[in-house]
Amino acid sequence: MDSKPASPSSSPKPSSVKPNASRLINYALPPSDLESDLVIVFDAESRSVPKEKKTAVFIEDAFRVLLSELVNAGFSFKVRGHKPGSVFIFVKASDAVVSFASYRSQIKDWLFGIRTSAPVAPVSQDKLDDNFSTAERLRLVYERLTNSEKDHGLGITPGQGDWVFVKSIFALHDPKFNVAWIERWSTKWILDDDELDIIRNTFGEKIALYFAFLQYYFARLLFPTVVGLLAFFFLPPYSPTFAIISCLWGCVFIESWKRREIELAVRWGVKGCSNLVTHRAAFIGESEREDPVTGDLVWYYPPWKRVLKEFTAIPTALAAGLILIGIQAVVFVIEIFLSEIYDGPLKQYLVFLPTALLATLVPTLTAFYNIIATGMTDWENHVTERTYDTSMTQKMFVLNFLTAYMGLFLTSYVYLPFGHLIAPNMDIITATMERFIGETASAKKFTINKFRLKQQYIYFTATAQLINFFVETLLPYIQRRAFKEAKKLQEKVTGTSEEIFKDKTEEASFLTRVRTEADFPDYVVGDDYREMVVQFGYLSLFATVWPLAPLFSFINNWVELRGDAVKICLDTKRPIPSKAETIGPWLDNLTFLTWLGSLTTSSLVSMFRASATERDCSYLVSARPWVLLSAVLLSEHAYFVARYLIGLVYDALDSTVVQKHRRLQYLNRQQTLNRSLTEGERIETLEHAEMVVTETKRDEWHASIAEAVATLQTCLVKSEADKKKD
């Protein structure tokens, strides 16, 4: 029970260089009595339950059911107070439970062609293999708790069904690893595969794959950075040479990353894991049918119904996109007028109006659309988490795309080409403004700001990235520290200390850390992917505007690698490990951006190359429409040809890692062909000693549940007392 299986690579030696990482992280370690795999938050104040049903008897019955499910599945637990009306359940799986789950997982991987070697039965159920990683243990325990019964789980789904009082299930951070991780990365310039293996063994393949992508993207940015520097100093603005190189680099990056993620999937033993079907707990089937692959009875939902529902999301996304375009277009016109035309009273205040409108309207629309998109994706009733995440990602990408790039599109294709048409309408615009402010407004002579596109682009690729890093990584930590200091100051002034529970002396510091981590938000790797994809879009779509953009992205991504590590350690809950072999829908989004970049780059070069060095800016677009159309069509066809040829080259250069994987598959199947399997056991009959319930063990369980219920009752009494005070 006290063993802590972990891969040697998942617990690296601390760096000899000692930055102040240990000062940022609560180092409180759990006492042996509270060592756990996962923590379940049981919250009696759940809003999912009607108030009339929220009685002490109802809550206690739900609590007993939860604890009974845990002990019947071979878990041990300890209960401690969280806050009034809420408790922590520290869940620990025995090595026997984990060993059995691991063997079952190996068999499933073998049957679906993920493993190249046959499953190996555990030598001993009392002690796990020394190479058993922390991530693998947490993944198996989490799946055992949350998977449906058909997938050999308990089906504990926070906030749903019988588990409405279960608020969350999370893993605690390993402070020793976090400190060593931050210290080590703060002194490293390049992250090698060994570092990625450490992340994989600690946080799982899904998180490791993100850091692998970011590291690969960072390294591949070196080429456009060097080329951009040369173009900035030696080539004219909107250089066709730099534009062509930029487009080719995007194609090469996409194709080479496809190869890289296959190599990593083989290295980590997850190649083909996307074929594994683990039903979402929220999935509702209409009938039971035989699985065409396994032959098991599974819940079935007609695919045509889901596809029909997915098509209904298209009008919703279009409507949200049109509204966003309308908002940005109106704000764009207001901003142009106030900054470049209007010269009347209150101008020093009115110039901030466009920023205030965007800062208010766009996040509001995005949040509203996010609620609608989540509801529609739930309604689509996806079978697996993978298809659910893909559907949700693509819905949100539409709005993210418009939010990120619409300003640049308006400047490129509206303001610069047609800005000269504003001058004849100056009188109408000025008269309209006078009607609103009630005073005579003066106007400057309007001239097109030919540097506007470049100024906007510099903001998005340099200044905005710096602001985003501060808001994403540093601000949450500063806010928590400020709140903590303010609370201490308040207690000092009032002379009172808010002590919710009288924790045991040996547990107090650790429980303080647990309560802090319980309030952290979940780490959503999709948010970080979205940030990188948006940045890649800026380089693909508009790199020819300012060749130094790759340089600032290169610098940002070096910092981002370390900033995301710090964010995981300090600002979010520990990610629950899960398998992944690809970055999924984000790769499709990157491919779309490279294709669109071939159109925008060719059009920008055709429109502005000739006029970029001219002093007369009254009419910037010198290209004729047919020339512009020809350039766009030629560029698009050249993109498809280049992508096809680059793909052929990478297919011809077979990876040694993939070759080794195929070799192992062949040898293993050859051995299987040459031997008899008459002595094999069916997985359904496998048992282990931990699942055998004795009378002594049952008495111990009843005593543990009674003690836990007493702790819950204390929290409920505290909650009622607080309500009476209020």
C-alpha cells in the first residue's frame, strides 16, 4: 500500500543549478496515511440536486454508495474535510488492482494491434514492475473509476446520474518532480527525446505529444527566422522570393510533423490507439448490437442521426461567424474614422472606444457561442471522447479563426484597396458625427496609412504574444499570491483566523496544499494547441507583410515551452494521463491554414509589391483584377503540387523507428503462427487475490465507511451552522 511505483525516468535527479522553483511550489508531502492515487471531491452543496431532495439522509446514502463501490472494486480510501458541506476522498489502488488492470489493458492493446508483443502476465501481484510509470498507474486507476461497466469501470461520472455529489476527480501534483522539472528546463536550451519520455512517464502521451509538437515547431522555426532576417535586410517589401519560401516551409513542416508523430507513437507504444473504442459515460445508445470487431454486445446509436445533428451545427457556426464579422467590421470603421479622420472634441477619449467595444463584445460572443457549441456537441451523442473532442475543436476553430485574423483581412482586402473611396464621402461621415456629438466636428485630410497592415501584424506577432504570456502564465500566480496576502492582512487587522477544520498537526500542511490544488482549474491542452495553431496561421497567411515575424515566434516559443511547464506546475490541476498518437483535428487545421496561406500570400504580393515603395498612397493596389486572380489560382495549384511532391519524398525516406516497429510486428505474428495457444486463459476468467472478499475484510470496510460518514456529517453540520450565521 505504501509503494510508489514510478519509472526511473519519471523521477529525474534534480539539477545542480538551483533557481527559486522550490519557493514557488508547496513542498508538503502526504503522510503515509494519506498517500493516494486520486482524490474525489464529494460536495453536498451540488446544484444538480433539487433543494427539496438535498436532505442529510439522501446525501449520506449517496456517500455510502460511493464508498461501497470503491471498496468492492479493491480500493482503499481515507476521508478528510475540504470545506463546509464538502469532503476529500483519498483513493488508493492496491498493486494487485493496478496489475490486473494493466494486464487487461495489454490484452486489449494486443487485440487491436497496438502492442507488438504479446501481453505479459504479472510475475507478482503484490509488487509492480520497477519500470511501471506514474502516468500508466494514474491512467489505469482513473479509467477503472470513470469508465462504464462495459469497459470494466465503475462508471463514476462527476455531476451525472448517481454521482451528482461527486464534484471532481483529480490527481495531486508531485512537488519533487515539479521542482526538478522547472529547474532542469530553466537551464536547457534544447529538449531531447529523453525529456519527452520523462513527461510521457509523468503526465501521459497526450501531454507529452503537445510538448513534442511545440519543441518540433520551435526547432523548425529556425529556418524561416534566418530567411526572414535576410529578407528584411536584403529583399524589398512583399518579396515573391520570401513568399514562396514561406509557403514551401509550411508544407514541409506539416508533412515532416506527420512523420514525427508516427515515430513518437511507435516509441511510446501507442501506435493505433485511436482505434480503441472506450465509450463516453455520457453516451446514450438506442439499442444493443453486436460489435462488428469484437463480437460483444454494445450500445448502438445510428450514425446517420449523429451526422444529421452535426450538419445542423453549420448554420449555427455561420450565424456566429457573420455576427462576429459584422461586429469587427463596424468597430473597424469606427476605429479608422476616429484615428485617421476625426479631429473634433473628445478625440483623446473616443480613440479608446473601438478597443473597449472589441474587448467587451468579442469575448461575450465567444463565451455565448462556446455554451451553444458545447450543448450541440453533447446533443450529437458521440461514442468516444476522441470524436467528441474533434467535433468541439472544429466548431470552436471557426470562431477562433475569425477572431484572430479578421482585422488583418479587413485591412488587407478592404481598407488598403478601397480606402481611397472614403475621401469623396467625407462630408457625409462628418455630418453624421456632428449629429451624434452635438457639436461641429472638424476632419483631417484623409490619406491611406500604408503602414497600417504592418503595424497591426507587428502587434499580433510580437506585442500580443508577450501580453498573452503574462496573462496566461504569470497573472494567475500573481492573483493567487495577492489574494493570499490580502487574506493574511485581513486576519491580522481583525485579529481573527478562518480555520474551517482542525486538521491533525502532521496532516495540516499537506491538506492545505490539497485544498489549494482542488481550486485550480483543469489543464486543457486544447487551449495551448489553439494558441500555437493561431500563431502558425499568422506566419502562413501574412508572413510576407513583415519578415521578422518568425523571429518573434521563435523567441516566444522557447519561452512558451517553459511557461507551459510552469503553468501546469503552479496554475492548474495535474493532468490526468491519457493515450494519444496524434494531435488530431489540430493537424487538419494546420493543413487548412497552409492552403489558405498560398492564396493570401500570392494576393498580398500581387496587390502591394509594386506600391510598397511608392510615396503616393492614394491608390495602393496596382494589380489588375485578372492578374490578381491568375496569381491566386497559380499559387493554389502550385501548393497542391508541392505538397504532393513533398509527401512523396517523405514516404520514400522511411523512418528507422517505423521499420523496427514493422519488424517486431512481423516476428511476433510469425511466433504466434508457429505455436499453439491451447493453454491461453480467457480474460473474463482472470481473478486476483485482492478481489476475494473475506469476512474480516468486510468488517474493516464497514468500519472505514462508518468513520468516513462521521467526517461527512461534521462537514454538513458546519455547513448548516454557516448558513444560520448568514
